[in-house]
Amino acid sequence: MLDATSQRSLPLAPGIGYKPQHFAEILRDSGPVRWLEIHAENYMGDGGRPIAQLRHLVERFPISVHGVGLSIGGEAPLDAEHLARLRHLVDWLNPASFSEHLAWSSHEAAFLNDLLPLPYTQATLTRVADHIDQLQEALGRQMLLENPSTYLAFAESEMEETDFLREIAQRTGCGLLLDINNVFVSCTNQKLDPRGYIADFPLDLVGEVHLGGHDEQEDEHGAPLLIDSHGAEVVDPVWTLYAETIAAMGPRPSLIEWDTDVPEWPVLAAEAERAAHILAQVAP
């Protein structure tokens, strides 16, 4: 593992998911934004404008790398070529944080455009832990594992999601990324209490928080069905849950995710300002 002193750290402040259309505005006036997140798979090439912009940004901001394509929960071994390209990116960028999802997105040679849920069984736990061990060894650093947004539960699950995440972290030494919107989406869809979920979550292991928007539909019974779209403002109940969570565990680096229907920079900056205000209420 890398010496922790050789790595940058994320500030206890708001960040945003970086989009190239905001490059000039971020450099001109980043407002409350103190760090940026990129999706790893967008920066695995060897050159071009994306890499040039990223090299410029890393001189100004701590960078968090968020992977979306490793399929950590998949049954197959991690893709060696993908892992090598990820290692190359992490080596030159030296990001302040790396994270991935508790999900799967590949089957044999097929790669799916979704992050799919897992049953919480001992067999799944062992497989995910083995993949995280392999990933952390390859990257030479700790990763953060993100709680998923879910739309159903598996009958064969043997433990709660919070217990599964806690056990994964204990086995592998990974940290956790707590996505507050995912908690709200999953609990609404499964008619669970999001505050109860947070109360059961190992908050001491959280290294980063995500906030995002979602779409609301209705299921066949007319009940709310929330879709984790990352395409809208954070809704008030999620802000409330975030404020309660920050009050319980203390400030954490907090990201505004907005990946579809990306708005103008002032809209994102305003969302980050709202997060900054909540963080300031419990600042040490």
C-alpha cells in the first residue's frame, strides 16, 4: 500500500462531479467547490483534451476518482486489462480518493449499462471481498465502496445491507462511500425507514458522501418508484437526511452528483453552497 503521507486528501467541504463544459468557469471562480470527482473510465486514454484539462485541474484541486466499470460484484474475475488501465490513471494522477460501487455490470463478454444489485449472502460477501483485495493490491491504496440504489430485495439475502457493508470493510480494510440519495431511493422503493438505515450504517468508516437527484415514477400499484438518475437537484428530504447524518458523524467531503441533463455552472455551485452551509453547522 502507498504511504498515506504521499497521497492528497479531500477537504471536509463540497465537491462536484466534473463536466468539461464547466472547465473555464471552475477555473475562473469555483465558489464553494473545493474538490472535483471524475469517472475513471472517461480518462483512461493517453492524451487529448480530456487528459490535458485533467492535468491542469489536478494542479488546482484534489481529485476523487470514481470507477463505474469494474463490476466488483460480478461472478467473473476482475478484468485484467481494465485494472491495468485504471492503475495507469491512478499512478500519474495520484488522486485524493478512489471509489467504486457495490454492484455488478458485466456477464461473460457482455458489459451492461447499469449498476445491478446483489443478494447479501456469505458467498457474495466472499466474492466481493476477494475482488476488493485484488483491486486495492493492484492500486496500492485503499478504496471506498459505495452503497447502491436498489429497486427490489433478494429473497435469498442473509443479512442487511448495512451489515454486509460493515463486514466487507472489516475483511478488506476498505472505507465506505455513503450516498445519501441512494439511501433515500432504496428505502422509499422498499418501504423502509431511511433514518433507521443511517442509524445502522457504520458511519465511522465513511470517507466520502454523495448527494444527487432522482426521478419519481409510480409502480403498478400507484406507489412511488424512485429512479437514481443524477439528473436533477437534490430534493429537500435528502438534504434533511444529509444534515442529520452530518450532525451524527461530523463533516465529510460531500459531492454533488449531476450526470444527466447537466445544468449551467451557477446551478451546480448553488447546490454545493447548500452543502457547505450544512457542513459549516458542525465544523470542528
